[in-house]
Amino acid sequence: MKNMKLHLLSLALLGISSVASAGFEVEPNNKSTSATPMVLNETFKGNLEKGSYVEDYYKFTLTEPAEITFHFKNTSDNPVKTEFTLFDSSVRSIFKDSIDPSDTNDNSIPYNLGAGTFFVKVWSNYSRKTNSSYELSAKTVVSETSDVTTPAKKFGIIGTAALPDLNQNGNKDIAVLFATENGSYIKTIDTKTGEQIKEITYLPEDVKLQPISITGFDDIDGNKNPAVVVLTYDEKEKTNTQFIVDVVKGEKIGSFAVE
């Protein structure tokens, strides 16, 4: 599977008007138009100050599709609930997540992204009352030396795929691939309302394969229904299999081994 290997990507920085010390946000960056440029695989330290900049924006550009894992960690002595939002080049929300005040772990959020410019917003409704410091990074997945692609993450959110408007309500939708100890599943979500559209189990209960990535397609088998392709890994056999899932019908429509 040499053509599917992941590799480190170069990052083109856009709109740099001033440069602070490497690894620190550049204020003001409370709007997407003044976002701090991010460098892949480098940790940035930021601070949501009370009474002023309650939102921090970052941006980065991918020259080609890549699997990116965002890492976020609360570093305040008295942390508050912090929100993380990923936007596309038009500053349309792709995904949101929140970090509880008690969570001081390194939270990882993996995504499969296409080429283009993306924005990350870190914000908190509570930052007007107290400062909130954090660490943020966007890391690429290093390619494997073998022809088999192995998982970057075992449990949690494995990746997302952009979808057309499933509900025909004018909103963009996404498919989110999850993995648990009991198996994996897909949720389709309205990106504007955050509401779940459908939950899909694409594997039989007795089949335990580790999901690796998810890719969206407008129409993959000619029935005009959007679909996703999920790449999986069999730890015992050391092989990869792809599953094609119709996200409208909520069912698997095919699978094949990846040579």
C-alpha cells in the first residue's frame, strides 16, 4: 500500500505581519483575519486574558491532504472550561470540542484534512473573569516503514469526513469516526446545529478491526447517496481493509482488502 503512506508535509505560512518568539501566539489574534500562523509539529503557548482577548485564532495551510492530530492542554493554575473549534478557509465550523476545567491532560483530536487553509479558535466564556493559559499543537502522522498502514490512535475520535447537506436544510454535514473498546461506529452530524443525524455501525459485532481513517464521497456507487470509505487495520493479520458505507441508508455497501 505504498501509495497510501502518510508523510510529513511542508507548511506554507500566510499573512504574517509580526513574529513573536517561536511557539507563542502573536497578539492581537482574536479574529480570523489576525490569526497567529501555526507551524506543524510545534507547540504554541497561549493565554486567554480576562476582560480582553477571550478568543485566540490560529491558522495553517496544507499543500496536500494529510492526517493531522491537534493536541490541547490546559496549563492554568485555575483552569476554566475551554472550547476548541476547527474552521475551513471560509471560516465555517468543521468541528467543535470542549475541555473541562479539571482536565489537565494532553487532549488529542485527529482529523483527515484536504489541501487548503484552516483556522483553529481557542476560547472560553469564563476567561473574562480569570486568565486561562494553554498549549496547542497540530502534528502530522509520520509514515510507516512497511506497506501496511497502522493506527495513529486506538480509541476516541479517529477522524472526520466532509459531507454534502444530508438533511437538505442548507447546512454542511460531517461524518465522525469513533473507536471504543467494544468496536467502532460512525456519526453523521449537522455542523451548524451540532445535532446528530444518524449513528451507523458498519462492522458485525464479532469483527474487531481498528479504524484508521475516514474519507467522504458525494456518490460512490451511482445511487446519488453520499458515502464514506473507512480504512481499518487487522492487528492479528497485519492487513488493511476498506469499508464503503452509505451514510444516507446507514449501511455498509462493500469492502475490499488493500494490497
